[in-house]
Amino acid sequence: ILACVGGGSNAMGIFYPYIDDKNVRLIGVEAAGDGIETGRHAAPLTSNSPIGVLHGNRTYLMQNDEGQIIDTHSVSAGLDYPGVGPEHSWLKDIGRAEYVAVDDDAALKAFHEVTELEGIMPALETAHAFAHLDILMKELDPSSNVVVNVSGRGDKDINTVAEIDGIKF
């Protein structure tokens, strides 16, 4: 099961029924923005950010040494969040779910590919999951089944994509 993770509610919705089924891999895809190494991202799980408290939840957070929330970056507004739901922190800590990060360029490439090849315009959040699918398929057996959680429509993101692509309306 492959799903994008910002705050993480859509991913938990699809992960939950499979938490006890150890035959199913759970993979959450965070927003690497301009790259984890740049600090301009929204990937507290994959960047090994420290645990803190935000909105009453103890979870992995994008924060400075004083525990103050720091700015995040993602091409996807829906993934541009400094923390994750506490369930994802727990799944990471117990080793039940894997977390990876995909940068803006890969997500935009996936957005265009899925739109062109499948005829659906995925949300930029979902495009992060589709971008990781390219990497994942190289390591899986051809008979493997993969479910990509499509968390939303991309029509809300078309102005963002058009601006990045230099398209004027």
C-alpha cells in the first residue's frame, strides 16, 4: 500500500485495515521539496526530525533546536505541513510502516505522466506516491500487487502546475 503523507490522515485511512497483516507493506511518501539535504522540505519522518508536540499531538516535527516549528516547503500545499499524525510516528517507531520522501521535480513529473498515460489528473499530494511507484516497481516481483491511494483530484492544483511549467492563462 502506497500513500502520500502530510498530516497523514489519507494514508492512515488506507493503512489501518492492514496494520496487523504483516504480508502487506505500508509505504508512506513524504514531500522532500527541494531535497532533504536543503532543509526546504516537509518530511519530518524521513529526515529524522525530533519528536515534539504540535496541536496536542506528540509526533515527529519540523522544528529548530528550541522546539519552535520551522518553515516547510512542498510543491503540494496538502503535504506542506511540519508534522505528521501520531499514528505515523508510532508505525515508524515500531517498524511497521516505511517512509520515503519524493522531491518536487519527481512529483511534477509523475503528475504529468499519470495525467497523460492514465487520463486522470492526480492531486500533487498523490503525485508524490506515484513518483515513488517508479522506484518501488524496480524492486518488486512482476507478480506483486500494489495499491496507490489516490487522495484527491488535481484540478485544484492545475494553476500551480501551469505556473511552474510557464503556462499563462
